[in-house]
Amino acid sequence: MIRVQGLHKSFGGKPVLAGVDLAVGRGESLCVIGQSGTGKSVLLKCVLGLIAPDGGQILWQGRPLEGGARPAFLARFGMLFQGAALFDSLTVWQNVAFRLRQRMPDAQARAIAVEKLARVGLGPETAGLMPAELSGGMAKRVGLARAIADDPEVIFFDEPTTGLDPIRARRINALIRGIVTETGATAITITHDMDSVRAIGDRVALLQDGRIAWDGPVSGMDHAAPLAGFLGNTPPL
């Protein structure tokens, strides 16, 4: 579905990505892990087109993701941002239906938003609330509803459990896993939470020193020497 080949990116002469090769198949859930500052978010932003790489190539369904191919890709992806990143001035349903309202009447968009809110465990009474009225866990669920509102083929999750207590984190992980399984969407998750990796992922890739240091099934990560520092009780700094 998405393939990254020899991706390079530097800032101020300091290399962050130094030849990243990575691929994720249709319907697969890939988790990318790594210590802070190793380039996980930079990799994601390059795929989304928010940052231009210095070298290498990004392929979408086998075709270079550039020029005329990018709008078609952007129309088929959803994103759960770290911290949910809701629009403070919009109601919950308007946040969820943000993309939908550009091409359909508000009544239709609101009905879809309420349906997606129900999918993440929030009732219709939530639709008219403002983001400031939501708890952290509710905001994350609204962000997830927005990510799936347009039935995307690819969903990106940026640190989906950051700021949540362990119980709410487990619930969000279960929701993400269920949604990915039900929709058949391809998922790419940036995380440092190994509980999330186990709950969400089919595969895990370790980004280290600007390259992928290990890439394999979640079932095999307990015996992978490069991941030893990520499997303890204390998250890496």
C-alpha cells in the first residue's frame, strides 16, 4: 500500500532520516517505534507531504507519491493526532464531520458524525458539546471518530495513548484494533508505548540512527535483541 525507499532528511546539516526503507501492506497494521528525536514524526510528515524529503522515494500503491498522485492519496487517509488536536471553536460533530461538510449538506454530515461517534462509544448527546467540555479520553475518542469519518483506506495514529491513564489507554487501543480489523484499513502507528504495539500492531519497525534497525512481526519482538531496551517496564527517554 505504502512503500518508503531510501528516504533521507536532514535539518541544519544534521541527518534525521538516513536511508529509511519501509513498506506496509494493504490491511496491515504497522507500528513504528524509536527513542525521542529519532525521526518517527519526521517520517510520518514526509509520507503526508508536510515535509519534503532530501532524497528517496515514497510510493502509494506502487506509484510515486508526487504531483497528481498526492491529492488522491490525501483523499483516502485519516489521522488521529497526538492530543486529538480538535478545533476549539467547532462542536464535536463539526470536528468529526470537518472533511464531510466540504461536499455534503450539514444534516447528512452530522448524521454520519453521530454514527462514527457511536462507533467509538460516544452517544448522540456528545455531538453538540465543545472540545473544552470533554475529558482527555473523550477527546481522543472524538479524534478517532474524525479519523474514520470518511471511511479511509489508510489511517495514521500519532502516539494514540499519550496523556491517558492505563485504563483509558487500553480502551483506545482496543477501539483502534477493532476499527482497523472491521474496516480493513491499512494502519501506521507512531508510538513509544509497547502495550499499544502489542494491542494494535501486526508488525513493528524500530527506527534508530536514521534507519530501520529491526522490522518484524509483533509476535517475534520479545526475542529481537535490538528491541531489548523497549520491552522493560520503563519507556525509553
